[in-house]
Amino acid sequence: MAGRAGDGVADAMASAPPSLRDRLLEAAVRIMTTSGWGRVTMARLADDVGVSRQTVYNEIGTKNDLAEAMVMRELDRFLAGVTRSFDENPDDLIGAIRDSARRVLKYAEDNALLHAVVSATHGADTELLPLLTTHSEYLLEGAKFVVAERVASYDVQLPEGRLEASIDMVVRLVLSHVMQPSATPARTADDIAWIAERVLA
């Protein structure tokens, strides 16, 4: 599955030209991952994208707004990957779980912003860490909601409470490997699918 066309989480967005907001966010990620969060300024973004500083403020808001927009975009892309995997495996629940886990883990592996945030240990870069913590609940609940919504269309013979607990377990397992991977995305996804099959089958 790893070499399949359209495998990336954000592939669906590639056909449309990037909006000004997307260009600004991409520039911010690029500056942050090469120079650090302290070097990200509205003036530098304006120069990078070729617009006025006032245009940047009008489009993004404050630097805190910029940081939140960057983090939220990544979280939304994670959830888009989960949704896509279930849509591509309408008759195979375990396959959908395996594919969504692999897709999310692969995306995290190549995610420059996530790596920069997680590895920030000093100076102004630590400003981003509370944002990631603040939005972790959104990521957890959002992922559980997406999975539960999709699982409802499969034939799963579990009481509702047990099903909710199982979904919670699988989602938390995937997210733990996002933050601290122990094997390749494909190997980890296979292991998670093996566990899910024994719980959900």
C-alpha cells in the first residue's frame, strides 16, 4: 500500500492553487523549521510571500493566531487522513484501521512542523509546545469521532460501551506511536491492526 498514488494525507489539496493563507502558513513552517520560531515575524512572512505586512496581519492576525493556525492545519490533515482511509476501505474495517494508522504515522514521520515542535527545548520555540498540548484534546476527540462515525457502517458485534472503549484504545495507541515511534509506519500499522482485529472482530 505504501507506494499507492494519492497516498499523502494532503494530496486532495494539491490540485487547487494555494490560497494566500496557505502560502503564509507554508512560509511560516519553512522559516520555523530552518531558523526557529523566534525568527518567524510578520515582516519576514510578508517578504517571503511578496505581500505587505498589513496584508499578513489582515489575513492571519497576531503571531499567536499564526501559531494556532499552523497547529490546527496539521491536526486537520491528520483527521483528513483517517477519513480518507475509511472511505477507501468501505467493506474492510481492519484494513481501514491498518491503512489509517499507516497513513497517519507516515505523515507524522515526514512532518517538519511536528518534529520542530516536539524537539523544541529552549528559547522562544517552546512557545509552540503549550499550543500542541492545548489542542491534543481536539486531536484525540476528533480522531475518536471520525473513527466512531465510520465504524458505525461496519458490522461490529460489540456492546456500545465496549465499542467506544475499543475505539478509544486504538486511537490512543496510534497517537502514542505518532509521538514516539518504535518501528516503521507499515510495521506499526500491522501491529495495531492485529490488536484491533482481536478486539473488534
